Amino acid sequence: HMTRETWENLLLRLNLEIKINEYDISKRTVNKQKEKVKNGNIIKFNNNGFDGIFNYLSKNSNIEEEINITKSSDGGGNALIELVNYDKQTSGSCTMNYSSNQWICIELKKHQVIPTYYTVKTNSDSQNCWHPKSWVIEGSKDNSKWDKIDEQNNCSYLNGSYLSRSFPIKNENQQEYKFIRMKLTGPNRNSSNYLYISKFEIFGTLI
């Protein structure tokens, strides 16, 4: 029952450029992120640097079924899972000194995280040994494309045995990630490329 005039008007409309309202798209994206935060388990940083997401997963499930930890090279030390065992102090896990940009990566197998803070604890060495000095924290959804969510240059807080420090994460768009990676961007306190830490924790929304 379509008339010729109606059909011609429809053809004209279909040939017009489709204009996208960027404001509406941005608004929908923000609303989606808010919904994810609302439905997730929010674990806020509360001045206890190790009462975060990995601690929560350890207490409520089998942590080895929840996360997978890898490193760029194996320089020895404790098992990687000890990085998230906060009930026992161990000396730490270490990469090799092959080249710069050594890293340790934690994959959440069953979840994603919208990160807000992270905590690093140093190894058992004394001052000016293999403690991280300059690094980035990166997040990824697929272990391929990485977003830089924090950067520290010549940080002085972690120069000593079993020192810990918590740092805020820059994640204004509240992006969620399956992979969180700490990567050196310069030599450690001993002017070598070992990445050697004893504990790592993260805070935010667990989805």
C-alpha cells in the first residue's frame, strides 16, 4: 500500500548522512560504567594497603582459581602466588636482568576490576638494592592492548627492606580490566633491570 511519493521520500531519507549525537553516546557510556560499579563489589582503599581485592578473593574462594600471575622472565625467588599471600611474609619474586621493561602481570580469570589504588611491598634486601624506582601500572582487557593507569619516576618510598606504599590510579573513565601489570621503565635502585617485589595488592570495583 506504499505510494510512489512515500517511496521516493523514503529513498531521499535513506541517502542522507546519519548524524551521531556525541553527547548521547558519551552519556550512555557513563551510565553503563555507573551501572557496572553499582552491580560490582566495591573494595575501597582504607589505609590498610593489603585489604583489597586479592585479599577478598583469597578469603572467599580459592585464589589460585581466581588469578594467574606471570612475569617477563624467571629470576627465582618465591612462587608468584606468594605475591598475594598477605598472611605470610616472604622474600619476594624476581625477574631476570636480561633487559629493561621487566614486568609482573596478574590476570583475573573470572572477573574484571575497575582499579582505584594499588600497593607494592619491597623484597627483603636492604637500602639501595634491587628495589623498584621507576615503573608504570598498566591495565588490559585482552593482554594485548595496554592502558597506562599510573606512572612513578624515581620514587623514593620503596628504597628499603619490606617497605610498602599505596598509590592512587588514574582511571577517570572507570575502565574495567582483566589484566593488571607492573612494568619497570628504568633501572632499579641497584642500577640493574631486576623487578623484585614481595607483595602486590589492588583496590577498586570487582565485576
